[in-house]
Amino acid sequence: MAEDKYNMKNPGVKRILQEVKEMQSNPSDDFMSLPLEENIFEWQFAIRGPCDTEFEGGIYHGRIQLPAEYPFKPPSFMLLTPNGRFETQTKICLSISNHHPEHWQPSWSVRTALVALIAFMPTNPNGALGSLDYKKEERRTLAIKSREAAPRFGTTERQKVIDEIHEYMLSKAPPVPELNPSQPSEEHSTDEANQSPQDAGEGSTNPAVGDRIVEEPNEGPLNVNLRAEGPAVPRQVPVGPPIGEHQLLRPRVQKPADDRLFTLAAVGLTVAIIVLLFKKFMKASGHGAYFMDES
């Protein structure tokens, strides 16, 4: 890079050269970015699709244009690899891009912007400028295709940088799963027709053939039959009449006898109290001596 082409006292130039050194001394497996030899304000980059998403394993190229006032004004971003999330060769609208300068902070860098761009990949586009909303299956297909070759764009010098970045990212990127989570069940259901019942029962999470077609659907009716059959009832109920109104009323049969005994005791006690009161009354009225002699 010909440093004599630029004013080294310019804050933007100094900042860009500093970021270039940092990018080279501390590379990342998730992204790579380099400025063009002829223009350090023009960068090429590639990011790796975030893990556990439909973009996983994909390699997505793009370009960054830094303004003359960088880092006090935000850069603009453009994707060159079809991805199903952002339009290609169109400046995309993000909170870290020049579409929202009010959100940009001078402390951010190209590295910061690329990390944010990766995080934006699986988010909902919400109709933002330059955004797309492809289905996950289509995005996964584009992720696989993105590994085949780097996009063709710009001059020979630029293409050389793109190819160099692509080779680096391809050496770091994990393989793309050929099937997304929704496809295996569909394909297994088709392939299981040619499998033995034992293989189908072991390899399928939602079997449609083999032994499990008999076991799983009968789990529901099995409980119904147990309730309907007579022999199953005595195992839970003691020998005797079925549980019903007569058995529930059985404890109340003992209560009348207990009530009669309690009533007789109460009557006896009442009579004894009356007799005692009567004796006291007779004694107080003068007939007590005679009454006592007679007793």
C-alpha cells in the first residue's frame, strides 16, 4: 500500500491504516476484510454465516465504502453474494450503516461493523431497504452455493482481493449441512417404504411403517379398553359391590345405633336431675322428713 498517496496527518487515514494492521495481526474465522491497494477507503470483505441458522457455513462477500470523514461518519455496506437476506449490489439499511448516521459511534470500526452484520443475518428484515425475506430452504441452498466460487465483481485488482479472501474463508468455514431440520422427517418417511420394519423403527423419530405403527397408535385406545372391561375393575376395588351410592352410604349405617345410645343416656341423666330437684323441693316445703323416712 502506497502510504505516500495519502495525508498521514489525516485522522481518517491514520485510523484506517491502524485498522488494517489490527485486521492482519488479529484475524478472525468469522470474517475477513482488506482495503484495495488503489483506495484504502474501499474495502472488500467476506463473512461466515452464523451458526445454527440457515446461513451456517455460507461465505458472503461484500464491499465497504468508508467516507472521507471516517470514523466520524458511518460506512456503507453492499453484499455481492446472493444470500436471501440482503439484496446484492445494493446499499443495505442497518443501524451501523450510512442510512442511520445518528446511531454511529466513532469508536466503532470495520471489525465492529462486520460482527454486527453477521448478527443481523438471521433477524427479521421488517421491510428495511435492501432486505429480502427468502424461505429458510432457499437461504440454505444459497449458503451451499456460496462456497463454490467467489462472486465476480469490479476490476482485476479487486477480483484478486475477493479470491484471496474467499480462499481464506473457505479454509475456516465448517461444512454446510445438506438438509435443514424440516427435511429429514419428510425424506425418511419416503425412504422408509424401502426399509425393513426393524430399521424403520430404529431410525425414525416419527415412524410411519414397521412395528411402531402398531405400538404408538394403540397407546390411546389401550386406556379406554381398560376402563370398559369388567375384569380390570376388581384389581383396584376391594371384593364386594362396585363403588356406588350403596357403598358410599355404608358408613352411615352405624350412626342410628350410636344416636340411640346417646339419647338414652341423655334421658337417664335428665330424669336423675329431675328427681334430685324434686327431693330438694319437697324438703324445702316441709314434706322432706316424711319423704326421707319413707325412703
